[in-house]
Amino acid sequence: MKGLLRRYLYIAVTGILYVLFVWKTGVGIPCLIRSTTGLLCPGCGITTMAVRIIQGRYVEAYHCNQGLVWMVPAILYLWIRYIRSMVREGRYQPGKSDQVVIWLAIVWMVLWTIIRNR
């Protein structure tokens, strides 16, 4: 449990530091898919979204990547299931409902990519 919390804390701090760096410098890691194809991937706009949230510009944040906003319930569900499983059993074994949510998320990401690039 302690290792799991440490891992999530490390990821959160790293993400926050990256977003603050981008906010202050305007320099971020470019999207490889967008750089090579010109198409927006399902994750394009996430850093800008995070910067807008920190700035308190929530409507603009929503418009940076609307598809991700609609994924939040699925992400939270899977994250809670993962943590609960790790705490109770010490490992994560996805159940049928988890697999359905994962597949729906994959389908949504593909559809979102098509929708935002048409």
C-alpha cells in the first residue's frame, strides 16, 4: 500500500511540475502523431487543458480536449477498482465489468480521434 501511494504521489508531482513548467515557459513536449501526420490524437490538448485548469479558465480547458472530459467517469471507475483490488488482494485482475469499460474507452478514443479530425 505504501509503495502504491508513493508511486501515485510521484506521478502526480511530476505531472504538476511539468504543467507548471509549460505554463511558465510555453515549452512542452510535442505530440509525435500530430507532428508527423498533422492529425490530432486522442490526447492532444491535455497539457493545454491542465494549464487552463490551473489558470481557472475551465470553459477553455473543456474545449482543449472534450473527449477526455467524457472519459473521466471511466478513468475514475478503473482507477478506484485498481486501488481497491491492490489494497484487498495485493494485485489487480480486471473483472468483466472492467474489461467492458476498457473496451468502451478504446472505442471512444478511436471515435473521438475521427470526430476531432473530420
